[in-house]
Amino acid sequence: MVTAFALIQVEPGQVAEVAERLAAIDGVAEAYSVAGRFDLVAVLRVPDNEAMARLVTSSVLGLPGIVRTETLPAFRAYSRHDLDAMFDLGGG
């Protein structure tokens, strides 16, 4: 499974509409409205890099109302459980 985070800037007043269209696309696991330079963050999950390339270039960038994107591919996931195990020195 390949994961990426798409940071998305949309045209003024279109955040909700773009978010709803975005969330309906296969491969978009979650979409969040956020504050800052970008308006939305989408969590993308697909089987492989080729599918990610198609998702980003065809499906996401093709949505009306999107001004600009920045896609951050994820290399490794860390959860609280993973971090606790990594720093557990056995001194408990």
C-alpha cells in the first residue's frame, strides 16, 4: 500500500464543494479542511506508485476549484505504539 498526503489550495468559497468531490474519489481515504497556506489535506492510499500517479495527476488535479497542490509521499508510518516500543529500554 502506498500513502501520500495532498496539500490542496482551492478557489475562495469552494472548500466544502471541493472536499466533497475529493472524498468521493477512490483512493482518497480522508479529506480535512485545515488552516494555513492550504485549504485541504487529503490522505491518499492506493496499491502502488503507478496508481498514485494516476490518482494525483488525473483524478485530484482534474477537480474544478483546485488552484494548486503539493503532494507528499509517505515513506514510513510511525504510530504511538511503534514509538513507545522503539524507546522502551526495558527498565519498567
